[in-house]
Amino acid sequence: MRWSEACERNREPILTVLRRWLPQDARVLEIGSGSGQHAVAFSRSLAGVHWQASEHPDAVGPLAERLRSEGPLPEALPLDVRMRHHWPLHAYEAVFSANTCHILPREGVSDLLALAATVLRPGGLLLLYGPFHDAGVHTAASNAAFDTHLCSLDPSMGVRDALELKAEALALGLTTAAEEAMPANNRMLIFQRNENPEA
Ligand SMILES: C[S@@+](CC[C@H](N)C(=O)[O-])C[C@H]1O[C@@H](n2cnc3c(N)ncnc32)[C@H](O)[C@@H]1O
């Protein structure tokens, strides 16, 4: 099974933000759940919240294994954000994704925003955790170095521009509701789907 030390470190700070923002009985769709450590921890800690973990079909096996072994938890959903026909038909009160924006190609991040705009109920929340910069200005030298490292591995990866994402989200009916500074120079970008998408 996959294991992430980072998940162990960032779990509690993320949980603190989720507790503040998620409605008690929210149905949450997680994108790119990876090892499933977040899904397990958040399902256990957030009573009443229904946490639907998902992963790219190529990587869903280990996630499904963890959810089964640590369950009872909802079955892992195979979901490639790049494939519109994979997008769920259910409505959610929140979409959460950690450390995916710098892994997905830039167009994949647009797909993630469009997916959220499609599956979120009016008033629903999109929470994106990870490193971001503002028009090229990094919040820390370590994030700039991480960006360079990612691009050297694969030019389609890289730390994304929060200002650009906020503008793109707004055009999709997702208004920036808040932004929280997180440990290790990460951030939580929080968007809210407009109550009236036509407004
Ligand atoms: C850095 S990992 C983060 C995993 C987990 N969220 C965490 O915080 O540890 C990025 C994840 O994005 C997933 N991913 C990559 N491309 C994807 C796609 N097109 N659709 C859905 N997930 C994708 C990968 O399989 C991987 O698990």
C-alpha cells in the first residue's frame, strides 16, 4: 500500500480547516486521494461527513485496498479529472484535493476546477491544498526550488499560480471565499460555488 509521510504531517492542520468550513453532514468528493490516509483520517474525525475518496484509474487499486482494510468506508471511486465521462453525477457539498494541482498538467487543473463547478451544489465549497505562487512570487524559497525540481522531472508539472486559478474559478461561478496559510509554506484555497449560477 502507498504511504505518505507528508499526509501524516499535514493531516491535523488540514483537519482544523475542514472542521471550520464543512457543514456537519457534508458529502465530500476527494480528488487524487493517493494513499487514502487523508480519507481514512478525515472520515473518522468528521462525524456525519460522507467522504468519497477517488483516484486516477491507474492508481485506484492501492487506495481501494486501504479503504477496505481500514473501513467501513465508501468504496474508492476511479476518477480521472481529465475525462469528463468519469465525472460523478452526484451533487456534493464540497470537493477537496491535496497536492494535486502541481502534479496535474495545467489543463488538468482547469479540468479540476470545471469538475468542481459541475458537481458542487450551489453554495458548495472547493478546497485546494498545496503550494501555490502569486504571479510567480513564491511564498518561500523552498517552493521555488520545488517548482524547478518538478519541471525538471516533467515540464507539464509545476507549482500553480493562485491568482490565475482564482480568476479562472470566478469565471466558472466559483468565488474565492478564503485562503488559509498552512504549515510548510502550503496554502488552502477555498472557493464557493455561487448560490445562483446565473447571477
Ligand atoms: C502528490 S499525489 C497527492 C496524493 C494525496 N492527495 C496526498 O495529499 O498525499 C497526486 C495524486 O494525484 C493523482 N492524479 C494524477 N493525475 C490525476 C488525474 N488525471 N485524475 C485524478 N487524479 C490524478 C495521482 O495519482 C496522485 O495520487
